Amino acid sequence: MRFGINVPNFGPTGDARLLADLAHEAEQRGWDGFFLWDHIGADWGPDNPFADPWLALTAMAMTTSKLTLGLVVTPLPRRRPWKVAREAVTLDHLSGGRLILGVGIGGDHGQEFSCYGESTDDKLHGAMLDEALEVITGLWSGEPYSFEGAHYQIHGARYLPTPLQRPRIPIWVAAVWPNKKPMRRAARWDGLCPLMDNQQMSADDLREVMAFVRPLLPPDKPFDVLAYGGTTGTDAAADGAKVGAYRDAGATWWQESMAPDDTLAYIRERIRLGPPKLPDA
């Protein structure tokens, strides 16, 4: 199991220089990854500073050498997939092959669609997400690429360089349980960020998710599963048991998750404590 820090790209951590410093410290303290939210503003509060997550990841790549970096998650329906394709490959090369592309349909909780006059329809966004993933991976091939979809069209584009990672940059897909279609979508890619509406997913919930997802995966396919939204602290035994339950349920990553109202002092202290230790570690 691997261990990552997960923070919002706004509020106390809405500054790219600060995030670069925090990522550097996380690497020094033994964390395996550092992941950002991808929100754009709108109705998250007028006094919240925001950092663009792609630019912040670029700064973080320059202050680290081993740390896995990524977005959990970027809502592809509000981004141009050909621009994401280019940004991701540039960051993959800059980081020496340490990027994870976490994607999802997004939501309108902060009016991040409706504020800009865009549709809030989840079914529409699901269709856009599927097409966008085809476009991104097609452009990553490095070969002349064309695509005719309901939402995106490309005519003979060729993108170089190709990703540093092989066969490509890993793609993790967020999906809300118990909806089955998003889970099937995630199984076609490289990882799953399983969520539940208005509550943290328990280890028992994750076990139920994996009972559904595992039969959909090709044999021996590398596939990451995130335990997302949880926190640990200073009780090593209790924390180890908590994280171990998620590992036993099928999680390959524990994401130590910071909330928008967490203070910078708390975030720094949690990073400095290092990742939780599993009971048999």
C-alpha cells in the first residue's frame, strides 16, 4: 500500500509556491504521493484564494524528485481534452514520469458549471468524459489522430512527444457508489477513486465495491484503488488498524485527506508526522 497527501487547491493551500514547499516536505517525510483537488472557484466562497492545479503541480514537480503527483480529480467535461492531453505529457516529462491523471465528471456543488452557463447534467458529463478519455489517449499515441464524436471532433492532429510513462500516463477514474456505470468506466482504465454521496466510504463499503469491480478487470491487470477521504493522527495502533482494513478490502493507496477548513498549521503538522504505519509493516 502507498500513502498520499490530498489537499484542496484553494483556501489555506490555494498558493502554488506553498504547495511546492509542502510537496517537498512530504517527500522528505516519507509520503509516496501528493494530490490536488481541481476546483475553479465560482461559489466556493468569495474570500478563498485559488491556485490553478496544473500550474501548482508544475511547481511541485520542480521541488520533488520521487513523489507521485496528480489530480484527484480533474472534471474533464469542463476542460478541453486536447489541452489536457498536452498539459499532462508536458508535466509527465517535467516530473520524470511521476504524473497520475485523475478524472471524473465533476459536479455543480460550487456552481462550477452553472456559474458559467454550462449544463449541470451528469449523464451529459458522463458521455463527455468517455469521449474525452478516448481523445486524450488517442493524442498520446504520437500518431496522426482523428475522432468524430457527439461532443468532440479532431481531424488529423499529431501530438509529440508521447508520454514518458509506458504504455501511457496512468488514468484513475472517480465513481460514486452504488452507481454501476461509473464503476464499469473506471475498470476500463488504471485506477478507481470510489466515493459515496455525503459520507466517507467505509472499508466494508469498499469491499462491496471491489466485489463488483474485480470481475470486470482483465487478469493480472495493474489497477489502483484509492481509500479517499480518510484521516489519521497520532494513535499509531488505531491508525494502522484503520488503514489496514482498507488495504484488506482492496485499496492500494491511502489518501490522507485535508478539508477546506483545515488550518495550514494542521496540514503542515500532519505532513511532518509522516504516513501511517500498517500493523504488519
